[in-house]
Amino acid sequence: MPRRHLLWLLLAFAISVAVRAPLLNRPLSVHHELCTALVLIILHNWHTDGFAHHHGAPAITFSGPADLIPPGYTDAPGLHNGVLYYLSHPPLAYDLPHVLFAVTGSEPNALGLQLFNLFFHLLTAIALYLIVRELLGQDARSNGAETFAAVLYLFMPAPLWFHSNVYMSDMFVQNAWVWHILVVQRMYKSEDRGWRWPLLAGFTLFITTCISWPGVWAGITLFGIAAFRWWRTRERQELRVMFMAVLGVGLALGYTAWRWLQVVDADALMAYFTGRYADRGTFVEHGTWAHIRQLVVNYRTGFLPVIAVVLGVFIARRKVIREASSQWPLFLLLAGLPVLLDHVLLLQYADHDFAALKGGVLLCVVGGIGLATMRARWAITSVLITCLAGTLYFYHTNPIGSRSDERFVKQMEQGMNIAQEAKPVEMVFTQGFTPEPQVQWYAKRTLFRVDSLSQAVVFLRAQGTSRGVVITDHSGFLTMDHIASE
């Protein structure tokens, strides 16, 4: 990367951080910040209890004597020794920030996790820059397309939010997947027919799959590409690629299973994933079109400005774009097919607007290359307008309020009040309502939902605890009543 291009990217990234600065380190509240709270609870438990105490599994309830889940409270398959574990994703997205906080000697906190997330947003933008350079080739690198693509990705609403304020495996997987795309592009342009490139492709697949399930779809895509090429050419290199695609994904899934089987048995793990797929999969009796409409809305919310650009340049400049590179089929498969598989196989999961984040790679690359086919002045102006529109849409979705705005402090205040009022030897119950994970994060307590005081007493006795606190919501006003098991 030329130094001037790196400076432009760093400047654009700095501006994108400034755009988000008012929302960083404020109380966790809405728009999927429950995901950040869950990860912080996991990291807090590892930091406080020790990684080995939880066998490296993501504990989302606390392990104090009054925080353990009593017999009869739930039959969730992720339950082990009174602690509930969140096993929906592979472990690497939890491991990396845990290492960060351990190395820095600091307790897990929201700002540290957000800055960690921001840093990887920069790395992902750099990967997009390099992907476009590989796609266009040496002769077409002077038109700014690679910088345009990276900058567009920095300023679209979905990346602005999900690469900063919200952290979970679902979003973080993007950061490894883009480097896998780059490696495969370079592998198929290289004349090296040894094991070096297949090993690197398998390694990036392993890392991606160790973060979240799109790595599986990327592995299926790579295997399919290599199988098709082998069928046409019978080159041994494609057999190496196929083998490493299977090995990379297989090792990641095996490693994940080994980690989770430290806290649950095989039957419970299978029941866990069966239940999660029922909640997230495509096989629904009714409402398929409703899910598809929601997916369209999610792309509109996350990428509307660049979608408009892609549609415009495709209509006006599609011939020039098509002729810009002979590598389009490979890139479209690598960046498009895993996303399509994700949406087709996990349609209910695509109701979450962060599911559209993965489509941003394809959209921003096509948008950047398309804009670069225009005259330089018009191209730069169009990029600036598109980024400004993305920023404004981001503010529309995530409005900036003062730090005292009740939208931001309500859950923090609830959690802090619980932490102050409930003694460590008291179970904490919420009567008739289920608080968000943000409340549990600020309280540092397991919160048990009950529907009556008598039910709370039953769970007190089941846990072997003599005292508890029952929190009741009276039209937004919370009261706390202390109870005893006798």
C-alpha cells in the first residue's frame, strides 16, 4: 500500500471514530448492546473466577453462592453446576478480548471492548483495500477504487455501529473473513503450486470458523470452487485446496466441540444447537416472506447509501465495471455465496439487522470500483456524499443524546441499584419481568425471574439460600422487597 493511501485511510478512520465518539463509553442501552453486555459478563467471569474455573466456556450467569441457578429453575441444556453457558458461537471472539484485558491488567469494561472493536474495523477496511487491488490488478490501481471501497465501508451505518458499540461473534467474524477472501484471491493468482497457499487458506478458514458460523459457509464455498476447478483441470493443487478447506473448518468445529464438552455432555450440546437452529433456521411454517422483507429492511438500514450507488453505477457503468477485471467470478463467489448461504439457511437469524453486515463487503467493493470509473472529481464528490449520507443515516438510527438521557441510563441505574441494595448472600428475583442483560452486567448478579413471592421462596429453598430480594416493576418504578425462606 502506498504511504499516501495509508495516510488517507488512517485519516478517514480517525474521522469515523470522531463520528462515533459521542456514543462510546456511555451506558449500554439499546440497538443490540445486550450483545456487548453478554460478552462483558463472560469476560468478567473469566477475569474474576479464572478461565480454568469455567473450562474456557462462556458463562453468562454469575457463580456466587446466591447467584447459582437452583434445581427446577430451568432445564436449559447449557446449564452446568448452577451456571448458564452461552454456547451459540465458537470461542475465539471471547478469547481475544480476554487476552487483551489480561495483558493490560485491566478489568473488562465497555470502552476497552469498544476500542478493541474499532481497531479491527480499521484492519477490515485495510483488507477491503487490498482485496480491490487484487481484483483489479496492477494496471488498474491508479483510479482510487481500492481507497473508495475501504472508505465506504468505514462510513456505512451498519459498520459504524457494529464495529464499535456492539460486540459479539456475529459481527466480529467479518474481520477474519475478509482476510480469508484476500488470501484465496492471491492463491489463485499465484504461480506457486505447493502447499503454502492452501495451508494459509485453511488457516484463515480455521480462524474464521473459530469465531462464528459464516466460516463454515466460506469453507463450503472454497471447497466448491476448488472442486469445480479440479473437475476442469485435474490439477493436484485443487485437491490440496479442497483438503485444507475441509481440514480448516473441521478442526475449528472439533476444537469448539471440545471446549464446550468441558461443561456439557454430547447430548446436551446437540440439544442446545438443535434448539438454537429451531430459533434461527429457515424452516418455519408461516411468515417466510415476513423474514425476507425484514432482511431487505436490514440492508436498507445498514447500507442504503452504498446500495443506491451500486444500483446507479451498475445501470450506468456496468460494461466498464465488468471489463475492469477478469477476477469478478471468483470474487463474487467468495464475497457473495457465503452471505447467500447464511441468509438462506438461517433466515430467522437474518431478522437481526447485524446479519446484513456481511453483505457490506460485496456492496462496498462494487460501489468503490463503480465510482472509480467516473471522472476523478465526480468520483471523489460522490464518495464524500455517500459517506455523509451514511453518517447521517447512522445518526438517525442511533441518535446522540446527553449522558443523562434516560434512554441510556435506565438499565445502568437499575443494575447499579441492585448491586447496592442486594447483599451477596441474597438471591435477586424480578417479579413479572425479565431485565435486559445490560442490567445484569451492571448489577454483577444473576437475576431470577419469578411470577410470585411464593415461587421466589421455592427457589430460595431449592438453592439453599435463606434470604432474597424481590424486584417488582410498578409502571416503570421499581421496588425491592427483602424475603426469607422461612
